[in-house]
Amino acid sequence: MENVGKIIVVWGRKTIEVPDVNLSDTVRGLKKRIYKETGILPQRQKLLNLRTKESLLPPGKASQEEETLVNLGMKPGFKLMLMGSREEDIAEARRAPKDLPDVINDFNTEEDELEVENAMLCLLQIQCRIDCYRFVELNPFREGKKLLVVDIDHTIFDPMSTAETGAELMRPFLHQFLTLAYLNYDIVIWSATSMKWIDEKMKVLGVANNPYYKIACQLDSRAMINVRTSKHGTVTAKPLAVIWGKYKQFSAKNTIMFDDIRRNFIMNPQSGLKIKPFRHAHLTGRTDIELLKLSQYLLLIANVDDFQTLNHRKWEEYIIDKIKEEERRNMEGSESKSE
């Protein structure tokens, strides 16, 4: 049997080597090997980044489980992303206490303002991204629409929790959120991971090729820049000017960015909205309504001419004020009719 060498499996934050893999083996056989290395039952495993070149399966047996590795174009060092949980982890997650703190890798306080050092170097990096970065455009940008930039991990997807299927790690109401946002906004996905994993996560979440909305563009970690700050040293960031420099119809006036880590929009603090991190999906999945509330916010500000007049840190207060304003107008209208 032809030996392909080791296969690299990325499972959460772990990188696992599966040695001495044979090209003539099937995906089912590979899953058994992965089970020995991880303890995740084959039926619990979801392998991402599998690419069938040409199906060689007999008619009626089109299951990927029986596909041979040689037909998947695997080479030594081939990387797969694994989603799945061990039985003991699933059982422990179900017994876990409900009041777990969110451990956020971010700055200490909500009001923490940072002084960016060497702004000229940042501008040079941004121009380099505008000139050289390969933007992955999936669908045309539409005339007259505002721009919504959305992060993935811990914003719309929980990459760290245990689950039986990938769908269980999706933030509740994601599709409703994107469907409603698409009415007024072109949507860009920007994740601090590689484009390969962005593509796979979009498929797992059912975002790719969704009939009710379209993703205009995807950006990965290569579009980010390094920013030197006086208080926290060097951090990475997602400067929106990279997008604005490429697509001139967008600017701070009509762009909003959702991310669970505030430092990602350090270069554009007024355009960023720090979303509550989505963690412990097995516990919070039934109660998390953050995307529903943010859908309402996006709808309410869709007709605002200049987003720079808004304070996205007070987005929940904005919703309440608008609701009260509408109730007051309705009440005044009713009184006028009664007179």
C-alpha cells in the first residue's frame, strides 16, 4: 500500500499528527486512526477540508466515508480540521455549572483607550494590504448599501466548546440575523484565521450559498496588521481602511464592524461594536439572543446618513430610546385622533 506519511489534524487548539497513513485507506479508516489519537468516536468526527477530486464510488454508495484518501488528493503533511468531542467531554459539559465566567482575551476595561505608536508604519501596512492582498470576492457589492463586517470565532461561532455536531456551535439566530442585515448592508466576513478555515466554517454553519443572503467578500488574517501600542505592546488589528481603500463606496460614514475582541478595531474604534462573546454553546445556546437584538439595531440605524454620529458602545440604549420615541409618537397620534 502506498504511504502518504503523516496527516496533520487540527482539533481546537491542538495539532495532532496521525503517522503512517496509507493512500489506499478510506475516510472511515482514517477516522478510526484519528479515534486512537484523540478518543473521539468516528461517528462524532466532522472532518473539514476534504476535497473529493472525482468520485470513484460504485453507484448507490456515494458516502464520503468510503472515499479513498488517494482520491482526496492528500499529500504528506496534509492538514484537516477536526470538529468533535469525546464522550467524557460531552458528559462533563452537560453536568457543568450554568454560571461560568467569560474569559475574554481583551483589554481590561470597556473604557480602555489606547495610544497607537508609529502611526506612519500602520499606514504603510494598510497601503500594502490594499495594493497586494488578494480579496476573496464571492458576490458583487450592491449600489447604495451600507457595509457590515463580521468576525467568526466567538462572534457567530463557538470554536472551543464541546458538541456532537458543528451546527450546535452556531450562535442562535445567525441566519435570521444575516438575512435581515442583507436587506440594507453588504456583508463581509473577516476572521483572524486562514481562508481555508473560513471557507470550511462557512460551510459548516450553512452560510455559504445561503438562498436568503449573500456574502460579498471574505478576508483572513493576512489582511490584518500589527499595531504598536503604548500600554499593551504590539497587537494585531483589522483596519477597516483596508476595505475602504479597495472599495471606495465605503467609509466610516456607512460601515459597522462586529467583533468580540475590541482590539481588532483599534484603528477604527468608532466603527466597531464589541459583541458579547459567544462561549459555552452547550449552555448558552438556548438563551443567547444577542444577534436578534443586533438585528434590530442594524435596522434602526440603516437610514442614518453618517455612522460617525453614533456611539456603538451604547447600542442597547439606542434601541430603547427609539422604542420609547416610537411609543410616544403613537400615543400623540392617538390623542390627536381622539380630539
